[in-house]
Amino acid sequence: MSNPAFAAPSAYAYPLLLKQLLHTPLATAADQEIVYRDRCRYTYRDFRQRLGRLASALAARGVVPGQTVAVMDWDSHRYLEAFFAVPMMGAVLQTVNVRLAPEQILYTLNHARADLLLVNGEFLPLLAAIRDQLETVRGFILIADDPAALPAGFAGEYEALLAAARDDYDFPDFDENTRATTFYTTGTTGLPKGVYFSHRQLVLHTLATAAALGTAPDSGRLDRGDVYMPITPMFHVHAWGIPYVATLLGIKQVYPGRYEPDTLLRLIAAEQVSFSHCVPTILQMLLTSPAGQSADLAGWKVVIGGAALPKGLAAAALERGIDVFAGYGMSETCPILTLARAGSAGDAAAQVEARVKTGQPIPLVELRTVDEDLRDLPRDGRTAGEVLVRAPWLTQGYLDNPEAGAALWAGGYLHTGDIGSLDAGGTLQITDRLKDVIKTGGEWISSLELESLISQHPAVAEVAVIGLRDAKWGERPLALVVLKSGSSADAGAIRQVVQAAAEAGRISRYAVPERVDFVAALARTSVGKLNKKAMREAAGGG
Ligand code: AMP
């Protein structure tokens, strides 16, 4: 028998499109500000007008629905405009990772079949190196903070094009499953892989993230009174999607351009920034930079993701009054899957414990941990296996790479490639990447746990632990340690931290590294994450 509910006609189906996120802020917070460094400041009302102008200008340059508009810029109000206007036209926004090598940038633009490129003048030398090998790009628009000469073959300069364009572009309705954005993962192996997200996915990710952050306990909450500034690049998973959340909530937004510690700290103070997100390295850099050591950062809420939040860093941030907590996700997952939830009660050690947890699933996220046969593992907070996930906003595959997409979705769940455990309360703890876990003496040792332990030694600025091949044990851990300037420690002191944890039964005795190397810096990927593949190769034991 047919279900009569299915047949009910709908007067207006209300597709979940990015343009719908604008109704509430424009109705209730039209005078709220959007700021770009000390260069530009305007209201949400102006923002909406500029979206119309940008779309008109792009349409005049031949952009039609289904085409791809690529952007190479630092974090800016212009990027936020592209976040909305390009998808709202029915076109696809490609956010280009400007830190990739030129040949990889070339690969991603050709692979995504980008039609038009908006490029910050700072990247013109890079563009010059690849321009004659671009296969599909047929137009360029220059982005410049200051008046600049237009390079040959460019259709115009961003501000001039907007100034000359009409603001009454009529953003149409269309299928909510239309692709809105695409960008490329930045793994350490193989060619970059394209992930993609639809309007429906971005809207649902925005709503779920707003719900999770807005219902956080008395720490880590995002609300209308906050001032938001990203410190995760907008090219990387839409700056974790928080610009969409901030816009929906009508929050003041501050865009810092290229990340320079002094500029970031100055903006935090001058604009009273209260909510940001970044990878651990950036927070570490801000806290220890000359200006950062004396900056008043009390009350600043910071989500740390992209890598585990080490306990040492969490403790240092809490001491400065920073409301720091972990979040978890990946390029393939739009990205947010979990957020650590901590109240403000408990002593310092308890606060650190709560805040470094990988976190609880945000609304609509289903998490599993499984063994090699995809059987669910007990939710006992100890048993670790691969983390699988379903949520409405996960990439449905990789662009033009069905084999990799099928592997990603084997068994109907997205495979994160991360190892973790779930507890009875639904809290996830990631213990490693599948490919970074250290297998020694028949046991799996969590490199993240070792790093978190060693990070608590007072002389340690940064640490990475990798597995090196070993004839007897399979693999043995090697700790690479960067010391704080002016501090000293020897290998024995580092080893002692792990030894003590092993003796207390908190970590396997196989985890104690024989080898501790002191290094000046740790190898990193283009987005600032530890590049353990490069470290293993450099240490000769990959
Ligand atoms: P990416 O796709 O470059 O954003 O990288 C995603 C990967 O970063 C995940 O699969 C994890 O391995 C790692 N990651 C992100 N957030 C966390 C976290 N809170 N704890 C541990 N690992 C994380």
C-alpha cells in the first residue's frame, strides 16, 4: 500500500541552498560587521550587495551553472563572498590550496576542470610558472589589496569588476544536491584527491555545527556575542565550515589575510576576537612568539583540530586563560564530526583531560569503531579500531576516482583511516592514524598518546613519535623532539616521562623509546600537520 504521506503536495519544497543561510542574519543583524585586516570593514547588508555584484560580474564573464570558479587567496572578505556567491549561482567553488607545490596546484586546477580563476596578486609568480599548462581555465580575475596593474590576459580586477556590476543578481532556486564546493586533500602520498560537497550538505553541516557549538556547556560556546576569526585557511575544508556558521548566526567576522603572528595577535586585541580554530602548531606558535608571550588571550575560545590536541599545549593554553578544546574531522567529512565538551568545573588536570578528548559526535553524526572484519568493537573507552562514520555531509566519493571512492565507502560507511575508541558516553578518542600506529612486540602503540605524554615535559616545545622498522620487534618508536628555546633536556629525561607512565600501567612498556632525537623543526605538510611519512624516510626506517 502506498504511504499517503509521500503523495502530499508541497507548496514550496524549500531546497537547502546556501542562500537560505542569509535570511536570518540579514533580517536580524544587517549592521553586524565583517572586517578584513585593517583594510576593509563593512556590514552584512553591504556583504549581501557585494554577493549580487560578484555574481553579476562572474555571469558577465561567462560563468554559468555547473562551471567551476577557482580561488587562490589568503583568508579575506573576498573569499567569504566567493564562499556564498559562486555556489549561489549554481556554479562550483574550488578552493585552491596555495601552499601546494606549483605542479600540484596545476594538477588540481586541471583535474577539477576549473573555468575561471580568481587569483591574489601575490600568487602571480606561481601562476606564471603553470599558466601555459592550464587546460581548462579560460579567464583570470586579479585580487589585490592595493591598486595594481592588470596582467596580460586578465579580465579585470576584483574591486573594479564589483564596482561596475549590478547588485540585484537574482540567485535562483535549484536542486539542493547541486555541487557547491570542491577542493583537494593534502595527504602525504600520491596525487591530491578531490572531495566535493553539495548545498544540502553544507547547510546541514552548518546547522549541526551551530547546534553543537551553541549548546556547548559553559565552555567553548559560540553565540551572537562572539567575534569570529579563522586561523585555519579558507582553502582547507572551508575553514572547517565555520564562516558559514558565523554568517548564519550573524556574528562579527574578522579575516586576517596571510597568517602572520603579529597581525593575528593585533587583530585579536583590536577586534576583540573571541572564537577561532587552528591546528596545534599555530596555537603553539602564537603562544611562544615574542608578541604572544605577553598578549592577553584570556577568554579566547579556540577549537584545535586537524591533529590531536597535545596535553602540554592544552595545559599551556589553559594557563593563559584560553578556552581551548579539540575538534575532529577530515577533508572528506566537510569536516566536523566531533567536538570535545568540557564544563569549567574540575582542577587543571581534569580540565586538560576533558579538553584533549577527541570529542562527542555533533548532531546527525553516527560513529562506529570496528575490527578488520567491520564488526563493532565494545564501547568501553579502551578497545581501539578503525573509526567509521555516517553523516549527511560526507563526500560521496573522490572526483573522477571511483576506485578510491569505493574504498573510502567500503561497507556503506566512510572509512576515516583513524584508529580510536568509543566510551559508553559516546566520547571518541583517536589514538592514531592507521598508517602511523606503531606495531611493536605484537602490540599497537599509539604515537599520539606518546606525543601527548612527552609534550608535558617542561623543556619540550614539540614532539613527534614515529615507528621505525626493527628486525626483532617489527617496529620501534623514535621520538623526535624540538626543545623550547633556552631549555635543555637529554634523551634520558624524555624517556623517563614515558617510563613513569609505563610503570604506572598507563601505557605499554613497549612504548618506551630507546631512541630520542633532538631536532630543530619537525617535517610538516602544506597545511602544517606533522608529515610522518617524510620523518620516517629521513630517519631511514619508513
Ligand atoms: P585533513 O583531511 O587534512 O583535514 O586531515 C584529517 C585527519 O587529521 C584525520 O583523519 C585525523 O587523522 C587527523 N585529525 C583531525 N583532527 C584530529 C583530532 N582532534 N585528533 C586526532 N587526529 C585528528
